[in-house]
Amino acid sequence: MIRTRVLRGAAAAAAAVSLMIASCRSNELEIPVPGEVSIQVSNISKEYYAIAEAYFDLKKYEKAAENYKLAMRDKSLRTAAYYKAGRCYAMAGQWDKAEQIFRVLLKHDHDNATLTASIAYVTAMKGDLKTAAAMYRTLIERQPDNASYLKNYISILFEDGKLEQTKVYLAILKETFPDDADIETFEQKLKEKTAAGTSTDADGTDAVLSDAAHADAAQPEPGALP
């Protein structure tokens, strides 16, 4: 009798264990894997980033900007993707959208020369040559070995009709970067404008800067945005 009860108890216990194992197996796919969601988000974000890069290469800047923004879900891509979205708006001539992005980034990285240069570029393209010129002067003082800043400053002076100042800074360009390919172009344009007698000290002329000088600017380091 006692033996029978023990056997029955053992059988019941075995059945309970078997039930628990079966239950665990049936539910094992519902147990979340630590970090799995963040990995999925990261992978999807990287795909959006790659799509944005492809659209940028095709010069479909608005589509590129959309996908760069979608890539911002991954924190490691957030700053670079946001900056590139701003760059897309600049390349598409949407100056206000571009400036808004660059200024947000600059709040988190006050000393970033690339962001300051991007704002200076957009400011010039919006027609505010005086403000843009002041920004480029500051950048030249901070980074006198950066030819792009100097050339864009020369472009602003030239388009603003300030030919004497243009000559001064063109001379600096020739002395500092004697092999720069744009020197000849600047000299030719300066010669033509001087001959036409259109020099002026007035502000308000539309700025024509090189898109390449802006597009080739280095990106800010990822991680500036929270």
C-alpha cells in the first residue's frame, strides 16, 4: 500500500516536471533576448543610412534627407545622419531647412568649424553677405591653413564687388596655397570685373559660392546629439 502511494506520487511528480518542460519549450520564443531590439533598430537604421547615401549620389537630395532622418533612430548614427540631412537641404537650395539643422548641431558642439562653415555658406547663399563674410573671417583666423574657407571668403568679397579686398586675400591665397587650382579662375574673373569697372563697396549682391567647397567639408564627429 505504501509502495503504491510512493509510486503514484513519483509518477505525479514526473508528470508535473514533464508539463513544466513542455510549457517552457512552448513559450521559449516569447522570452525577449537582451539587446535584440536595439540590434534590430541599429540594423534598420544602417539600411536607411545606406539608402540615403545612394539617393545622395543620385542627387535626389530630398529623398536622401528623408532616409538620413529615419537613420537617426540609431544613436551612433544620429549626428552624422542629421548633418547629412542638412547638407542635402543645402544642396537642394532649401537654405532655411539646412540652416535650422546646422544651428541645432552647433548648439551641442559650439567649436565645430565644419558646422560654422556650413552656416556661413548657407547665409551667403541666402544673400546676407555681410554676416557670411564675418563668419568666414573668424574661420580663417581659427584655421589659416584651410583653403576652402579662404576661397569662399574671396568669393563673397568678389560677388559683393569689393575688388580691392578681393585682391588682398587673393594674394594671401597665392602665397599660402600657390598650387591651388582656383587661383587662375579668380584672377581671370577679377581681371574681367576690373575691366568692366563694376567695383563697389555696397552690400546686397547675390552670392555665388562653390557647392563643392561646401559638399567636401568634413563631417562633425558622431555623438554630439543626445
